[in-house]
Amino acid sequence: MTRHFAALLLALASLTAFANAAVSAEKRFAAVRANVPPPEVASARAAVWRSALVAKDFYNFSVRRPAGLATTARFLYDGKNLYVEFHCIQAGVPITAAQRVDHAGVGSDDHVSFDIDTSGNGSRTYTFRVNPLGVHDESSSENARYAPSWISIAHVSRAGNYDVLMVIPLATIRSQAAPEQQWRLNFERFVAARNAAYTWAYAPAMQSTTEVQYWPWVTQIHLNANATRPKPQVDAYVLGSAGSQRNIFQNGVGRFETTSPRQAGIDLTYPFTNTLAFVGTLNPDFSNVEEDQTTIQLQEFQKAYQEYRPFFAQGAQYIDTVPQIGVFGSNSIFYTPSIGIFNRGMKIEGTAGRSDIGLLNVVGPGLNDNAAGYTYSTPSGSLALSAESVIANHVGVHDMTTGFGFSRTNRASGEGTEVEIADETNTLTGSGHDFNIEEGIRNEHFTAVGLYRDTSPGYAPLDGYTATNDARGLGALLGYKGTGSPHSPIQSYSGSFGLDRYLAYDGSLREADINGFFNIQFKDLISLQGFAGPSELQVAPGTIDWFNRRNIQIGYREGTPNPADVSYSWGPFGGFYVQQWQSSYVRVFGAYGFSFEYDGNEERAARGLPIFNSQWLRRAVLSRSFGNNASIGIALRAINGTGGFAVPGTNLSLLYETRLKNQDLLYVEYGTSAAPQTLHRFIVKYVFHAGGSTGT
């Protein structure tokens, strides 16, 4: 460990800049139409590949210098498919490939990625990834359920290099109906043993390889008007349930409610243009996608849950459009986990030209809620204008919130501005407003951002998430990111310092934070990170709680299929002195996977005094894959003690799922990993799929 700290000091003393050797956003490349489809083998030896668009000179985004391992990507298309071939030199570097199930995620394996944006402004983006076993996943900015059928083939040579072929049907993506089109595209590669992310497109101001405005253009794509128009699709399910708790299901915010089990339901997607579609659901059931978001860690602010229900996650960016601004927490006008169980939902979502459009209505017990969003973006990504409105009709209350947003970015320097303003009217609490503005710079090395917030008392949209209201004041975020030299054991490092001070409308202190963060990544896959700093929060009129935790975390092999992490936090927290431990370990053995987590929380009235509250969590998951399309998982979680964030109890659950060749789905489930204690509920669910590929 001494060697690591010495290397950090050396890196801080001698900062090195590296020239950009990759492709910039201003580049344009003519697409090549194949006269014959390439053979379905992972190789570029066939003559058809000789005329392909070729991408070389990848950049290592992780260390901001040219990639150390050579990668060559080739791209062709015809009237039915997109064809992509990768050749990856990796001799001497171990290949990591653990995932064996398609559509389940290959992000921690070695993998290659093909990215396209058919809108040009980031509103229709698709990513296709393949690991060295030929297992693939995919994602779409439009749909969280995106899981179309496409072909991926991989081959590893005796020398330790590998090739990948992707055959992607045009019918699985959406683009405009013009006979000649131009799209943005990028090729990426991840080397797990070096925790290195390679990208063909690169600019110093890039904060992520997913920032579409920095990708180059591919032009002269000649297509039939209906080539990329997805077909209508229907998913109808039938469900059988048994057990003494067969009528208990999760709502959107982590609680479980008693409700009548749903025996059948339907989801429908009907595209009425190439890029706009109607989405509907009747009698939805989400039992098979419930997620375990249980934690015993104490929270300074209201916990924000991850949305797991596909109806809301699909196309969320078309509705929740207004920027969310803040140093330590931001507000959201439309926070769908606040919407509980519902009976039906309807949406129109998609794009028209440079505009993103979203309309939504959901109806359920005691609610009839509507939401709408609109965004206009320039192709360069330098300007975006947005509007959003949410009308929540719950029993005894009507709440309407309307917001507007503005974003601008200098693509060369990373300097930018964001503005959000929202107004709420509630029949019980009256009116309120939220105003946030941010100005600053974010680029390869530096972050320097200042912001102003003005959130009125009582502002709390019924279907939104409000971190803190009755607060106005200033905030700032300062940071630096660097990389080690080629001979240093350090891969990258960063440090940041955030602060804010908000006063309540009566002039008293509402919230004040000063926190510092650091992160060091070593080339041997060890990481070191942590934070420290005080926070003050007014939890009631005249009552201010003090939060002053420190944290240190050590990780090993993060970003690979077999990571291990240990974390320790300590310090004053809300009137007590707390000590918190977190540890996790993941291991993959061929078709088997195992993960284990052990967390603890101890509370004292003050440092050095006896423990008066403690809570402990143990969580273990064992999984087994069967071919590329089926898996089973068993999860066990036990929580004992009091004083933490969770309800004590033991929870055992099991889930088997398989995807058939016709895209039908079968789920067999006992309990649910999301419940606080074992839920005695047995479910068999079959989903009949008809029409276009899933999620298109």
C-alpha cells in the first residue's frame, strides 16, 4: 500500500497531457452498402469486408491516452441489416468472459460495443455489446425493455486475440423515413483485466463515452422508408399464484400492499410513425422484476428508489425532461416510484425531427395522473430547451406542477449553463416554486461549477421527489481528475470538493454542507476512495441535526465479474455517533455465480459511550445459467437488530426465468427478493409475445 501512496504523490507532482489521437465529432464517413451479406463468422477475411468503413486508433478513455491494445472495427449495411466486425488484439492479457446469458449484461466482461444515434441529437441511441463468448446485451435510450433478437458470434484465437461479428436487423432500431440518412456512431471496447475503456470517438471535454455530441457522423445511408419502422408488438401474460400471501405485492416505493392477484394482462406498443409510438398496459404485473433495494445504512435525506417497472422506465427521458440540478441532491418533478399500484397506463413517446415528445396517463386505486414532456435539442448537443408538466389527481387532492429547462454546452471547452424553474399548485398546501441555475465548466481535468437554488416552503410535487424545500442559497463543486504516467502503478485519480449553504425563508439555517471526495484507481485493480465533511440540516423549526461522517472504501477488481469491496464510515449523524461497515464479494464459476454482502450499523449517544442500537445485514445470492437464455437464482437476506434503516427479518426467494426462441417468456418465482421477510407467494407467469422484437 506504501507503494500506491508514493505513486500518487509522484503523479500529483508531474501532470502530463496527451494528444488526442482518436476521431472527433466533426469527422464524417460515408457508409458502405454491402452487395452481399458477410458470412456469419467472426472474421474479416471475406472479400465483402475490404470495402467496409474501418475504425482504428482507439483511445483509452480511462487514462486519457491512446489505447495500448490494437482494435479494428468494420461497418457495413444493406437493406435489412447492419453488420459490424471487431478484431481485438489481446495476446498476453487474460480474457475475462463470465456472462453466459444473452440480454443479462456483459458490462463487467471483456466486450466490444457498437453505438449508433439515429436522431443525431441523442434522443434515439442504441448500444449493442458482445463478450468473447459471443454472449450479447443491448440498450436503447427509448426503452428499458429493449431486448430484440439479433446475431452475435465470437471467436478467440490460440494467440489470445478475439473477433466478434454483429448482425443487427434494421427493424430493431428507429430512424426517420428519409431515403438518405446520416447517423452518429461510435465503436468501443472494454478490457476488464486493465479496467480500460477504449473508444473510437474522443474529445477532451467528454465526461462519458455515451455523450453522443462527441461521436462522428456516418453519412450516405440509403434505406427504404419502412426499413427502420418497428412492427407493432403485443405481450400478453397469464399468471397463476398460490400460498398464504399470494395477494401481497410491492407498490412503487418499497412497501407491500394487499391486493387481488392479477391473472392476466397485456402490454401493447404501436408505432404510428417511424419514431413515435403508442404504448399501453392493462392490468400490469411487475412481480418478476421486483428488485431488492434494502439497505440498513442511515439516510440524511428521503431515500430515492430505483424505478424497476418497465412501463415507467421505458421512455422515461421523454417525460422527465427538465434538468435536475444540485451539489448533494436535486429535485425531480416526476418521480414514478411515488406512484403505487395502478390498473392501466397509456403513453405516446418518441421523437419528431429534433424534438422529444412524451405523454402519459395512469389510473389506479385512488389516482388518475397525467404527465407530459418536451425537449428540443440541436445536433451538436450545444443547446436544449425542455418543458414538463405533471397533474396528480389523488383522493382529496389535486396537484399540478409545470417546469421549464434550458441547457447549453460549449463542446470544445466543456463550459455550460443549466436552468430549471418549476411552479406547483396544490389544493391542500397552496402554491410553491423551485428555481435552480448552474454555471461552470466540466472537461477532461477540471470541474468548477457554481449554482443558486430557491425552493419555496411547501414545494413538494405529489408525484415528484423533493430533497429539500424551504431553501435558498448558493452551492459550488470543484474537482480535478488526472491519470498516472505509463510507468506509474496509478491508473487514474480524482478529487472534488462540494459545498452549499441554504437559508429557510424565515432567515434561519436550512442546510449547509462541506464535503471532500477522493478516488484513486490503481493498475493492479485496487481502488481507494472516500469522503469527509460536515453537514447541517434543519429537521424541524429550530432543530438542526449535525452530520459529520468520514468514509474510506477499498475495492479490488471493480468493473470485473469478481469484485470485492470493503467500506467503513464513522462520525456524528443526526444527534448520534455512528459506525457503519459494508462489504461485498462476487464470484463467477463458469455457469454459476455467487455474491455475498455483510453490512453493520452501530449507534452511540456520543463517541466512546456504549452502543445502544445496532443492526446487521447479510445477503447471499446463488445463480446458475442454462445456455444463453435461461437462469435460476436463489437469494437469502437476513437482518437483525434495530436502529438501522430496514425492518428486521429473514427473506428467502427464488426466481427461474427463460426466454424462448419466439421471444415468449416464462417465470417461476417463490417469494420476492424485495420483501422485508419471506413472502409465502408462489407465482408461475407466462408471457406470450407477438409482433416486432421485444422493446423496439
